[in-house]
Amino acid sequence: MVQQSIGRFSLTLAWAVLQANLSAADLSVQPLRRVSIAEAHQAVAVDAPSFYAISNRTIARYDKQSAKQLVRWQAPENSGIQHLNSGVVVEGRLYCANSNWPTKPLKNTIEIFEAKTLKHLESKLFSETQGAINWIDRHQGAWWIVFAFYGDAEVRHTKLVRYDDDWTETGEWSFPESVIQRFLPNSNSGGAFGPDGRLFVTGHDHGELYVLDVSADESELKHIVTVPAPIAGQGIAWDHDDSGILLGIVRARHEVVFMRVFHSNRDLP
């Protein structure tokens, strides 16, 4: 266990050093594996033994190595769970962003499941005025959520909001124009903090990752680099048990894609 901890610390440190001065030529994405998964429609989440394919009203847990389906959950009829957008596994629980988009007024929730069994545990309600909840992540002891707006006139209202453990807002950031232009005509779809602490986000359609810095001293995220990736937007998830591995989906083909992100052709172990 001590050796594992040291190994993961070393990998994270390597990321921090290697990505200190990113440029478009430095960062690359290598596809490792593609798996046909029926539920790969909105996003993918991941933990040590499993990955979780997320559709609007369905979640399925799969063994990470064999891709065998282990358990599947379907939202009950007339449920408020209408449009699951992303997921992150934290301490044995799967947290999923959910909205009723494009219905108005908007209704936003975080839906919480026991990761192993996909038993639904609780819902956390958010304001309908914030925009549509599109993704959630856990980073530096806080919750991070994006509320998305759509279309030329509204997309610039899309924002990243940070919350403490009592779900009190502690920070808010807008997206830079260079990234907004790639989101259009839709919005930010997925996001997750990488092992170096930078934020990786996607739009709805393009096979690209937008790498951003989040500064406590700024109200706008800083666009570091855009990296081509073998996905098509939608929700992404870092495998924090295998540093440097990122999962995404190709919705049109119902694929989950495993990728390795590396720096200047120096692959991480």
C-alpha cells in the first residue's frame, strides 16, 4: 500500500513537472482501447475496478478489464431523472449531473448512487436559474459544477461554480472566448480535473480537449491549449487509479474510449 501511494505521488509529480509549460505541440492523446457499450450516450465515469456508461435515464457499470456488464440501473417511470449528463465516483458513491433540459423551467439535481450496486441514494436540488447542470467533479476538497447555457446569445453565461461540502458557493468562473467559439452552437458538455490540477473540458461535438487553468485571482478560466482527442465531445473522466488515463465516449458509435494523455512523446508509466 505504501509503495502504491508513493507510485501515484510520483506520477502526479511527473505530470506537474511535465506540464509546467504546455503548448499545442507538447500535449498529445493516444487512444488505447475502444469498447462498444450500449449506454455510452452522454458520459463515462470510472473508479479502480469499473467504468460507468451514462445515458439520459440509464447507468450501467462494467468491469474495467473485461468490459462485462455488472449491474444496470434504469430511472423509474415519471422520475425527475430525465437527462443525466456526467458522473464522478468519490469514496464509493457515483455523483451524476442531471437536468430536464431543454424543458423550461429548468430543474437541476445531483443524483447520488452507491457505485457498486447503483442503488439510488439521494438527490441534491439546485436553482433552476443557474443554467443546465452538465458535469460535476471533486477536486482539492471541493465540488465543481458547470451550469451550461446554449446558443449564440446565451452560451457566454456558461459558468464553472465551486462549492464546499455544505454546498455553499465559494467561487465562480466564466469560459474564455477562444473556448466559447469551439463550444458553439452548443455549450460545455464535460469536464474533469487532471492529475496535474488543470481542468480538461469538452464541448458537445468536436474531438477536442480544452485545457484550462483555474486561478483564485481571476474570474475567467485561462485557456492553455486545445488538444485533438479520439472522442466526440460529451462527458469525460480521469482514471485516478492509473494516472494519465482519460476516458471519453463517441456517442454516434456507442463507444467508450480509453486514452493516454502524454507530454512531448514521453508516456507516463
